[in-house]
Amino acid sequence: MQEKPTKRKFFGLERNVFFTGLTSFFTDTSTKMVYSVMPLFLMSIGASKTTISLIEGVAESTASLIKALSGYWSDKIGKNKPFMLIGYGITALVTPLYSLVRIPVQVLFYRFFERIGKGLRAAPRDSLISGSVTQKDAGKNFGFHKAMDNSGAIVGPLCAFLILSLFPQKYSYIFLIATIPALLGVLSIAVFIKEAKAVKNDAKIVSLKRLPKEFYFFLCIVFLFTMGNSADALLLVKTTETGVNKAYIPFLYMIFNVVSVLFAIPIGKLSDKIGRERLIIAGFLIYALTYFMFGRFNSISIFIGLFAMYGLYSALVDGSQRAMISDIVSKDLRGTGYGIYHAVLGITLLPASLIAGLLYDKVSSGAPFFFGSVMALAAAGAMTVFAVLRKKSI
């Protein structure tokens, strides 16, 4: 018999929402400790900008199909927790292995397996949050998850900054210490999270035809935007070209996450009141301006402000997009819907990263950011059309 989620509240939140957020906090502390120094580490072992972009793109895209399949499987069996436990567990196991890396291709190998872990957990995690709350509170709860996720992304780079300040170039220390919060995240799932799959889909086949047309239109917009949204690694690479001390790169990346945390919950609540579309459009426009400025300038003082703007974009878009899917897709297909959504993000990152890396190496350091700015403007226009059509259909 399916276990019902407990009604006990933690800081005014459902148990699953709170502890899923705590898991993401620990895991993002770990992954962002690694991610904030990975471009520096790769360059220290001879990787080019194109190589750095390709490693991120290949790792995300080759594992992205797992995201769709895990969502489908979770809908079929009516469970989310097993996928989360295995997915977060893989990340914890892979993290210390980065300390053994000697050539860039090894990073690709480990990143591939770590992303499989993310692929397994992402859609079931979002489905679990959605199944644990009411639709009218979806924005607030996804905003909380985003805030916890990015709180870890503040602590992680700060830890990396402190370690690099004390032990310059000792990247292996960061990789080993990052294993500790990753393991705490797995423990949080195992002990505190309860199964909350709202509906078990007894059909032999979960038909994609049952997903509404507006969901696919929304995915087209996500694809369009993501084509210009390559890995954040290039932002960190561009920042190193200002001449700033490399130990401060994780600290600058932390600014982005601080702003995202501060605004994530208020924006989530606002999306519940005024709708997701306006906030997503605003986020795309802020992204377009931010990327244009990254391409136009090469000043650390300007980049500090741009990382803050980038955080505001993240707070506006990420949680609102996931809450939008909760609005569009029926409960028994949400795992599948979130899986396809995350798969589109992952698959698109490969061509996006390849284009950005080649533009950086072959054209100029500003070219990939100008390209991203144009794609974001196009996505904002498409999202405006989506909002108008959806309003007419309601």
C-alpha cells in the first residue's frame, strides 16, 4: 500500500519539501565546490575553452535521456524516492574521484557518470515536490527548493575560495572535502523523505499524446533559450581574463547564488499570484542584458554586478518554469513531463556548449555572450506569444 506523506510541517513547509530542499543544499554545496573551480582545474591540466565547453555539453547531453526515462519510470511504478536515493548516491561516489584526474578526458568520464546521477533524480524529485503540495502553492515551494539549492551554491564556492586561499592550486583538497556534504545529502533522503507519488499510472504505456499541446510549445521555448545558455563555466573563464586572483573566482560565482537565494522564495510566491509567464519573460530579458554586457566589457568591477544580475535571472526563471509544468501537466504524468523538460535542457546543452566554445576560441571572447543574448531575446518574444495564447484558452 502506498505510503502517504506526513502532515507535519517544518518551518511552515511540507516534510518532503523541506528535506528535499535540505538534500539539495548539501548536494549543491558539494557540486558547486567542484564546479566553481573545474574550469581553472581543467585549464591547469591543458584544456582549451572548446574542450571545457564540450566536457560540460557531452556530460549533460549523454545523460539527459536518463532524465526522461526516470520520470517515465517513476510514473509507472508510483515511486520517486528510489530514483532520488540512487541519483544522489552516484554523485557522492563520483565526487572524490576528481582528485585522481590527470588529463581532461578523465573529467569527461567522471562528469558523465555524475550527470547520470542527476538524470535519475531530477524529474522524480520535482514530481515528489509537486505531489507533496497543492497547485496554488507550487510556486512558493519550488521557490523554496531553488533557494535551498542556491544556498548550497553559496556555501560551496565559499568553501572552495577558502581552501584555495589557504592551499593555492590544491584542487584535489576541494574534491575530497566536497564528498562530505554529498554524503549528508544522501543521508537526508534515506532518513527523512517519505514517498509522495500522488497517482500510480497503471497503464501499460504512458502515452506522450496525453501531454497537452501547450506543454510542447513551452518546451520549444525552453529549447530556444537553452541554445544560447551554454555552461556557466565560460562565465568563469571570461572572468579570469580580467586578471583577478584565481582564488577569488569561486567567491565571484557565489555572488550569483546569493542573489538567487534572496529572491527565489519571494518570486515563487509572486508567480503564484500573477502567473509564471511574466516572470519568465522578465528573466529572459535580464539574461539577454547580462550576457550582452559580459560580451561587451572585460572589467572585474562590472562583472561583479553582472553576476548579481545573473542571479536575479536564475531566481525569476528556474522555479517559475518548473512550477509552470505543474500547472500544465496532470498529476499522473508529471514525472514524465518533468523528465522530458530536463531532457530538453540536457540535450540542448551539447550544441549550445559546442557553439559557445567555438565562438570563444575562433571568433572572440565576447561572441558566445552576444549569441546568448540574441537567443534570450528570441525566447522572450516566443514566451510572450505563449502567454497571450494561454490566456485566451483559459
